[in-house]
Amino acid sequence: MKNNILRTFTICMLLSSFYVNAQKTILEVDATKTITKIQPTMFGLFFEDINFAADGGLYAELIKNRSFEFDKPLMGWEQPNTKRSSLNKESGSAAPVKIEADNTVFCRVEINNAKGYALINEGFRGMGVKKDAKYNLSLKAANHNSAIQKIIVQLIDKDQKVIGETSIVPKSEEWANYTASITATQTEAKAKLKITFEGTGTIDLDMISLFPEDTWKNRKNGLRKDLVQLLYDMKPGFLRFPGGCIVEGRTLSDRYQWKKSVGNVDDRETKMNRWNVEFNHKQTPDYFQSFGLGFFEYFQLSEDIGAEPLPILSCGMACQYNTGELAAINELDPYVQDALDLIEFANGAVTSAWGKIRSDMGHPKPFNLKYIGVGNEQWGPDYIDRYKVFEKAIKAKYPNIIIVSGSGPSPAGEHFDFAMQELKKLNAELVDEHYYESPKWFRENAGRYDKYDRKGPKIFAGEYAAQSVSGANPNNRNNWECAFSEAAFMTGLERNAEVVHLTSYAPLMAHEDAWQWTPDMIWFNNLQSYGSANYYVQQLFSTNKGTDLLSITKDGKALTGQNSLYASAVKDANSKEIIVKLVNTAESAQDVSLDLKGAKLGSKGTIIRLESPNTQDENTFADPKKITPKQSEYKITKGNQQLNLPAYSVTVLKLKMN
């Protein structure tokens, strides 16, 4: 009896498997008409200074607390032979000196015994240096009574071995700038900078800085080359900066103020990063902002990578997850003026006040700013009231600037519904929606925008990422299920290009040893960087966005998860290709037949595929290319195009047209 039941069950399973595998999904692509033009901004980047993404990351400075401006002025600096409860006659000591007039700090070093004293900077979880690479040192010094004959600067490895050295002779008793270079003799991820002296006496030091000479575009004191390359390779349509919550601040006084981030780098005021103490699971008391990467550098980076700049400014509301502090409506003028002045900084003539500052920084040509964001993810009537003030002022002076408004931190609920209702009444141009949800949510919401009003407002999917565990959970992973679920959702974004004009994953970057939030699109340490599986999904869509949206349907309906399949289709008028994106989220392979109506195809095409057999697979420093696109030639056949979509896969099919 048991054998008969088992035999029957086995036959049923085989028949079921045969039936599933025998099914073929037939998709019809209508190439005869364009539904809408794809916006060049469709897929872009969102940069936020979280996870040490700026200082310690994109900004290539290797010295932490170079100007002694942290709340604890000697944080990041060690004095191995100095004791607090000693006169340190056999070594010496360093102490911060604050100049009250301009609220700046420098370091006064007393050397009692040059052979016994050392001042060491630990870098950002160490310093990544490469064998034979050159590093440019600069510092300010005032040598009291010419007591110090020489400043010796060394790179040391984790075992205190010297792996590079240079020296400076401080000739002036007044403040003077000095430069030198160090060539590393070995590769080291956790190097430190050691400073010793010849002579005894007092010397003042400030702005001690060390940059790799090999930066992006070889700019002096510039950006980390490998990280910018990953951004460039995305071919992004825009760059949103300087972040989300970083814009708001925990209080209004510690909000991001763009005017303090431009001009001479030495004069930019260091402040605590708001992510410093935000999460109990990852306290980072040494996370500050030097603003060496400021608004000028963000605009320049946007230009470098071919992206539209999209700055976001405070609307007079501190983060509502923190204090929620409000600037009164009648006290909004400084905030509104910041927005107007920023547009002048970006676009103004060199004869204008802020245009001149841009020009003096090395960019006489305008940055051609087209977008500006008012607030990050504020909610409620207070936000709408303040948005109205900004909109009136900006449009009065700059009617062509597109204003980005916000719908709050969630994709649904009373705050979201209220914001969308009010912003629609105001004829808002572009509304920023955020969603940090489960992979299942992303798969189930591929049709989210199918019923949105085509007349507006248009949508900016400004922050989204599938959370493998839950939002803001330190155990979230950049696994393959999250990535292909985002791809499924992105077919819905693309299919709704009439409504959705900009989209970006968030957050962008994270330091392996100093992150606060996961998951993140790009991971780096002091020497290496890699794109997550999510990065490659974003790249596939961004580099294949096309110019014209086409209809792709199954039985007259969009493919939004039927049989665990998702699809979108575009035409690229420049490359003369039809590009079809197909996502299979099922645990088994599936056959698809593409019927292209009205397209005269050539003989060759390209197929690009992202796949992995395990939903928990992810790229790592040990295996950074585990999930990466594989490209091959595709031979176009007469009639329908037959494709087999592997389990858990994202496929991009590019078909040349005659």
C-alpha cells in the first residue's frame, strides 16, 4: 500500500514538474509606438554622508581630525610615550589651543625629549597605502623660537615598522604652510602616520593632511579614484546630495549648511556627523564632517560622472525622528535665501556674488543646475506650510528650476496620504517617495505606479532598498533575493516612465569597519571596494535605460509577478536597439517567448544576465565578483525570440534593429 502511494505521489510530482516546465510565457512587445520618452534622469545616485562615505571614504584624506576640531580635539591622535599625570620630561605632550575670536583650534606640541616623543594619527580605521604609491603631505606650523630643527613624518604599519618617510624643516616662527611627499614601501590597510621631531621646545601644528597623489582626475586633495569609478560606471542620470537626514540635522543648529562647505577648504568648519550617535547598535564617536567634500565638490563630481546635480536643502525642520525642531514661518527667510543663493552659486554669472565664489574656486562656467530639493522626508502640515513658502520664492526668481518635494519616510499611511493629497493640490512637480521594505514587498509592488495619475505630480523614487531583515536593522544583508526583488520592482518603475522620472537606491556607500546602516550599494575598506549584487542590478538598468518606453504584455496585461515573472521594454533610438528586461524570481527556470510587433530586427543581439542559485548569495571582499553580469552574443531568430530564464535571474536582451 505504502509503495503504491509513494509511486502515485512521485508520478504526480513528475507530471506537475513537466507541466510547469512545459509552460511557456508568451510576451508581446509593441514596437510600433512610443508610450513616453524615458527621462535621462531615470536611474541615478543618492549620496549621503553615512557609513563614513565622505570622510574616510569618497574624500581621499587619510588623516582623521586633521585640524583638531573634533569635540575632543585630540581624538584620532595618540601619544604613546605621554602620560596625563606626568611632566613627561622624557617625551613631551600635545594640547589643543582654542582661538576664541574665530572658534578655531590648533595643536601646541611641547617636546622635552625628541627621542622619546611621538604623535601618531590612526586614520579612518587605519590608512590604506599602496606599495610605490606617492602620498602628498601638507601642514601648517609655527616654530616658536626656531626651537625645532626638523619634523619627521613616517608611515608605519600595524607592527610599527616604517614603510615610508619624509621630513620638513619649519623655518618660520609665524604660521607657514609646508608640503612634502611620502612614497610607501609596502601595501598596508591599517597604516598610521607618525610624527617625531629634532630639537626641544614648542611648535604649533594645524591642518595636518595626507592625500594619495593618485586621485580621481588627479585632482590635488581630491576624491578616491576607485569609488568614483564605480559611480562613473553606473552612467547615472543624476546625483542627489548631500544626503537625506544629514540635511535636516538632529536640531536646526546642526543641520547641513551648504555655505559653510564652500570656499577655502582650510576655513571650512568641522562638525559632528549626525550619524555619530544615531544608532545604539553602532556608535561612532569619531564620525565628523570636515566638509572637504562640500557643495562645490558635489557639483564637480556630478559633472565628472555625467549626472544632473540634485542638491537637497533644509526647509527649516529638524529631523522629526529626533527633535523635530521648527523654524517659525516668519523666520524662514535665511533658509529660503540659502536656496536662492545656491541656485546663484550653481548657475550665476561670474559677476554675481555667489557666481564669483564658484568662479574663484575654479569653475567659471555655470553648473547648469535644474533641480533643487526642499526638505528631505518631513511630514505633516508643518512641512506643507514651509514648502509653500519655498516654492513661491524659488519660482518667483527662478521659474525654470524644478522643485523636489517630499512625501515622508514611508510609502503608505496617513502621513504619506496627506502629503500626496496636499502636494497634488499645489501642482507639485516632483515628489520624493522613500521605501525601505522587505524583498516580498518589492515583488508585490511592481504595479505600484500603474494607476498613478499621468498628469502629475511626477515621482522621484529617491530612497529605496530591500531590507533582508527589517528597516534600520544591523543584520540586513546585500543578498541576491534583495537584489532581484529590487529588479522586479524596477521593471515597474521603468514601465511607468510617464510618472516616474528619477529613481535611486540608498544608501550608496559603506566602510567595512565603520558603517551605521545596512544594506548598502557599494562596500569599501581602506584599500578595496566592490559593488554589491544590488549595484549590478542598478547598473544594468541605468546603462540600458533606452530612450522610448514600449509596451510589453502577457495576454494584454503588464507582467507584474504572474508566474513569478516581471518585464519591461524600451527602445534606444541612439543605438537602434530594442531592450527587454526580464526578471524570474521563481526557484526554477522558465521559458519565455517574445513576440515583437512592428520591429524589423537584424541578425545579432546581446544578452546580459545576472543570476545566482542561492537567494542568500552576496558579493564580499573575498569574492567581490560572485554575482556580476555575464554578457554573450545573442542570435536573433525569425519569428518569436525564445528564451530560457534561469531561476532567480535578471536578464537584459538587446536586439539590434535594421
